[in-house]
Amino acid sequence: MGKIIAVANQKGGVGKTTTSINLSAGLAYLGQKVLLIDLDPQGNASQGVGASRMSIKDSTYDLILTDKEVEDVAISLTTPPMDLIPATIDLAGADLEMVEFKVGRERLLKNKLESVKDTYDFIIIDCPPSLGLLNTNALTAADSVIIPVQCEYYALEGLTQLLSTIRLVQKLFNPELKIEGVLLTMFDVRTRLSVEVQQEVRKYFKERVYKSNIPRNVKLSEAPSRGNTIFEYDLKSEGAKAYASLAKEVLSQNKKES
């Protein structure tokens, strides 16, 4: 049985895309069969794994709003060794187009993923920084959610809203949806603020917070501009070590559950 994990937080700049890319790559390098779905109209996850805009023929938009299936739109990558469903700017209008569906608009993505779920070990969805229909589709399709939380002053602001959305999706569309884990990003052990935010998050979410923290690391910021995950860009960097640790933690956690 494959596992569908949405990486979500409606707050921008918390490391959703960086986490989606590098967790997917980390799992793929650990021998897992992985599909990364870019659900953000900005298409940063697609560019971050080297899919150039010019080369994208079909995208997440086509998957959700046309009769195209996953096998029609997925691109096979070699480094990292995983599949990608890329996003283009077409996705920006998808929320408005989905509104026209009278029934089942929240389940469009779920319906398309059901036929391929068991052909992958993990399907990771990079969600947009909003709480619209694209996010609702991701949460309805997902088995669980990873919530990246930035170690900064306003870190917990907005989390209440996201948790309310998760509860609403559980109630209306996906009662099995769980929180896979909470990931502390941009962590700097030298600052009191990072330590305080970590304590606050751990106090609230308890054992659901990953042991792996993602540090502030310039290599993590540079890698996407080269179309690389951190593992191709600088395997010895602190960012690569952190995401390798997270991938092992996610894999271990799921092996225990199964």
C-alpha cells in the first residue's frame, strides 16, 4: 500500500517546497518508489528538481481538470530517481474552474491517484500557500499531512487556521486523514528564539514533532536555482544531512505502522 503525504502550511516561506523536494529525493535514494506532485501554480518544486518550463507538456492542471491520467502526465527523473507531476501557471486558475463542479470538486485529485496509489511507496504533494480548493483536494487525497513550521517569532500564527482546515476536511471528506508529523525548519541552535519556538511546538504537538530539525543552510537555498535537490548539489552539507535524517525517520515511522 502506498502512502500519500501532503506537505502543507498556508503560511508562505516555511520550507514546504524545500521539504517536498528533498524528502521525496531522500526517500527515492533510500530505494523507495516516489511520486512528487507539484500542486503550487508557481511550479517551484518542478524547477527545483530540474524540470524546465519549456519541456513540460502536461501538468497537474491537466491531471485534475482533464481526462488525463497520472501515467499521461508523470515525468520520470533519473537524479533523483523518482517521478514528478509538474505544475505550470495554468494551475493558477484551477480553483475558479473547480468551483463550477457542482459535485465532487474536492475529490478530483483523489480520484486520479486511486489507480496508481499502490504502484508507489510514497506520493508527496507540495501544497500551495493558501487554503483554497487545491489544498482541499490535496488533503482529501492524502493519508497524512507533514506541517513545516519555521523557527521564527510568528511560527505558530496561522497554524490554528491550518488545523481547523484539517479538522474540516476530516469531517467532510477524509475521516482517515492524520498528521504525519510537524517539521521544524530554519532552525538555528545558536539563537534563543529557535530554541523557544522548538519548545513551544514540542509542547503543543508532543511526539508528532520530528526529531530531525532542518537548519538554516545556504546550500538549501542555492540548490533549487541549479535544478538540483540538496543531495545532488552538496551531499556533505548540513541541509543534506538533515533531510537524509528526516527521510530515514519518515521511512522508519511508516515501517512501524505497517
